[in-house]
Amino acid sequence: MFAKAFRVKSNTAIKGSDRSDSRVQWERIAQHIRRKLRADVTAAFPTLGTDQASELVPGKEELNIVKLYAHRGDAVTVYVSGGNPILFELEKNLYPTVYTLWSYPDLLPAFTTWPLVLEKLVGGADLMLPGIVVPPAGLPQVQKGDLCAIVLVGNRAPVAIGVAAMSTSEMLTSGLKGRGFSVLHTYEDHLWRSGDRSSPPFIAPLTLDPPDVSEEQDDMRRLTLEGKEEENGEDQQMCGEKTLLEASEDPGVGGLNQDPADSKTLQEQMDELLQQCFLHALKCRVKKTDLPLLTSTFLGSHVFSCWYGRHVWVGGGQAQSLPYSLVVGQDGADGELVEGHMVERVECRVDLLSKFLQQMQQEQIIQVKELSKGVESIVAVDWKHPRITSFVIPEPSPTSQTIQEGSREQPYHPPDIKPLYCVPASMSLLFQESGHKKGSILEGSEVRMIIINYAKKNDLVDADNKNLVHLDPILCDCILEKSEQHTVMKLPWDSLLTRCLEKLQPAYQVTFPGQEPIVKKGTICPIDITLAQRASNKKVTVVRNLEAYGLDPCTVAAILQQRCQASTTVTPAPGAKDSLQVQIQGNQVHHLGRLLLEEYQLPRKHIQGLEKAPKPGKKK
């Protein structure tokens, strides 16, 4: 609902206590509004106590009532307290914002999804059931139309709210397929941006008592990492190509019966996996020019991006590649779907990751320094270290490729851009003999052939010097300036052809893979990268004209947000109709150039502003 900018109709401030005689009547109205809002909150959310409702709608702090129209025309009333939107009302229904849910995370039943899915939700998509993660205790029990919160794996802080499109039982019956939730509001949408734009806090997942292995081992399959499970008599490759759900419903897939004492603990498995991703990132993703590199950026943009593509084997079937946690398969009996189980959690806590980097520094793989107070950066990497040189990059699996590419739906291929020429009215006489008229579109080779044939047909080639061409009245009018028409009688072939091409109007042809060519007059605008100053002398990187090259600005913004670990916004480009621009906090020209040149394979001549990248060794 708030994926695009909204229009504010009115903004009314309900101020705190003011007992001057001139405001007694207004104060009574303000108190009535607050009492009514608290009563509505208590009625809408019964789990919220009276004291909590009073905290949410305070009696003295200023309260703003903002009436606005969403981009689809919906009339919405937003209640703002402390500078943040806390509630919004739509069609007489009251909804909490993510700011409120961060203070009361258990206010709504919560469903878990992956970080990659959040990027789509922010763009306005609904949450589909295949993106739901089934927790150890099963899915929350909800009915169709119930309001629910959406959280990410490893953190209970809600990042979106939505209305259930079906009940929990219907979700399970459908095999977790189809649309699950109509999303109303998300972290990073325009309603969130109207507040202080704070990030979700870390709220630890609820832990469950570990199951009794002696009672559960017949019902629950063992976990091992890829390459660590024992032979079980089944064709591993065949099982690996099945999805988690298919593996659970196939009675022919057996469980692993290895001795628990012989297998590694979950923590040991995850420590090993983290080290593999660490080495993978250093060997493939980090370059010397990236240093010094913030440890948070290194972990978020490089290490964890290698996490996708690692596999978890579940009962002989291959699970999806999962970040931050491992999932146990869904056990099926006689074709009946039973609730899935998830290993309790693998937390990405800052303190644990900091200790891990310290351990890598002790092994002299990296050098970490605190360049500014409280902010650590990697300042050196020993790429000749035996652990890096001996590390073998794993082959990406079909499953991991599906997950990563699924977020983009289709891999991007750069368009084929060909310069063309349009015949103007002033040169129509020169081209009419070849059957072309004003407005005809020609390639450069066609123009050259037409000029050569015209000169030979009209005997304009100099008999003594074949490299010269006599200019007849038509050529004089078409290619010569007025001051030259009585002085220039001959021209060399190269000069004649160059002048002719310069007099033609520019045009171009863009061909996207699998689509018909698109021909337009003029020159194609390059992707424009600029730096701008914002409040408090902060720099931002702005990129425009992505649509001309078939790039979705929202997709580019989501990728840059993850890689740069910086906030991104997509706004209408000033002075350009139906065009968007992406704004990234800080000087991110280096990351942007790498994305456009190396991954999207766009020619450098179609990108301007790459020289604005920060010099190596300087603070970005």
C-alpha cells in the first residue's frame, strides 16, 4: 500500500496538556480523541493491556493525525507520536506500524520468511506461501482475514504486516503454495520513511527445549552438511534434485541412521560453514582495492552472500540453500503433510562474529583495526595464506541458483545498441534516388553505399585522382556550409562520407534478448551517475536512466542496499517523465560500477560518472 509515495491531505497536531482558559475546550476535544484511540486500540488488539495502550497513545506527548491518500487512491488516517507513525486506519480498521511492532513484537501472530523475500515485499509484492519458513512449533493458527506480522529468519522484529489470504489449515492443505498474505505495510516503505527511518532491532527468537533424541529419532530425520552424510543406499543426486516438500511426500526416501556420536554437532557444522563462506568471500569477492573494508560490510555483503549456495541434506533429500539457519525436512506419512521442524537457530550475533574475525586475525589471514571509534575495518588480507590458496570454490547447486536468480525472476542480459541515422528534409534529394525519403532510418554502412553509388552514377569521381569526388549542386547543398559553397569543389572520400554522416540526424536501435528491436530517434541517454550533498554535509550517489537499458531501478536499489550496507531510495527523476532514479547513501560509485560493468556487462561508453569513485585507500 505504501510502496509508492502518498499524498498528504491534512496534518493535525493534538498537543499535550495546556490549561490556559483559551484552550480548555480544545483540550477536552484532545483528551476525547486520545481516549477514543486508546479504546479502539484495546478493542482491535485484545492482547494489549490498558497500561500498554496508554504507553502507545500517551496523554501528554504530542499526537499528530495525518490524513493521506495512498498511490492507489485509498484514504488512510495515520497517527504519529514521537515523530514516528504508530498506527494507521484504513476502512475503519486499525493497523500497527513496524515502529509499534518493534516495541510489542508479540502483538500479532508472526510468520517467518527470508531476507531476499523482503526486497520483493518492499517493492509492493504480496507474500507467497513458498517463501514461508515453518518454525519448530509449526505455523501460527490464524483464520482468513486475520492481521499478521512478518519477520525474518533469526530475528523476531517484524518487518511487515499483512492480512492472511487463507487459514493455517488451508495453507498446509495447499502444500504451502499460492498467495499467503496481502501485504499492507513494510519496513523501508514510504510510511516507514515518514518516521525516523530506524532499522529493526534484534529480538532473539524464542527458544524451545531441545527434543528428546531417544523419543524423536524415529520421527525426525538427521541433519548433516553436504558431503558429510553417509551412504544410505539411495541415489543422492536424484534425491538432491527434489524439493523439500517432494522429498517429504516420497515414501521411498529413507532417513539417515548414523550414530549421533559419530556426527558433528550443529554448532560445529555451522562453524565449519562460516569458515568456508569466509574463505570463499576472500578468494572470490574481496579485492585489494576494496580495503579498508568495514567488517559489517564484509560480513553482510560478502560472507553471507556466499551462504546462499550451501546445502543442507535432510533425510536423503536436498533442502533449499538457506541463510542463517538450517531446516529439517517435513515428515510425511501416507501422503499427509505434517508440520515441518527447524533447527532452533543459527544466530548472526555481532559479538560472535567479532570473535570469529579475531580468530581469523590470530591465524594471520586478515588484519583488523579500529579506524574510528567503535567501528572495525579489515585493513589487510594475506591472499597467499595457505588456507586461502588451498580453498576450493564449491560448485553452485541448481537449488541455490534458483533461489538467487528467483529474486530477479530472469537473469539480466544487456541490450544490443546499434547507432542509426535518420534522413532529414535538407538531405532528402541526395537519398531519393536510392528510394529513401525524409525520416528514413539507415545504418552507417547503408549511408556509405548510397553516397558511393550516387557519386559513381553521376560521374563525380575525379578522373585523375580516384580519391577525390567532385561536388554537384545537390552535394553542395547537403554537406557544405554556406561559406564553402563557392570555394570547395572537391572532397576526399573520407571527408565526404564523414560530413554526410554528421549532417544526418542521429537515431539508435535497442534490441533486448527475445524481443523485437526498438528504433528511436536521437541518441540514447547514458546511465548517469552523480554525487550530491544532503543534510549534514552527507554524500549520496544518484543514478538515472536505468530503464533505457532494461534495468529495474527497484531491483538495482535492492541489490545495492545489500552490497553497500547502506540505505537506498527510489524516487521520480526530476525533469524526466515516467523515469525513476536510485539514491544510495554515501559514495558508492565503485560498487555501482562493478555491478553495471562486470555483472550486467554494459559497455563503459554507455555509463558516465564512473570517474567519481573514491580513490583507493581513502574513506568512502
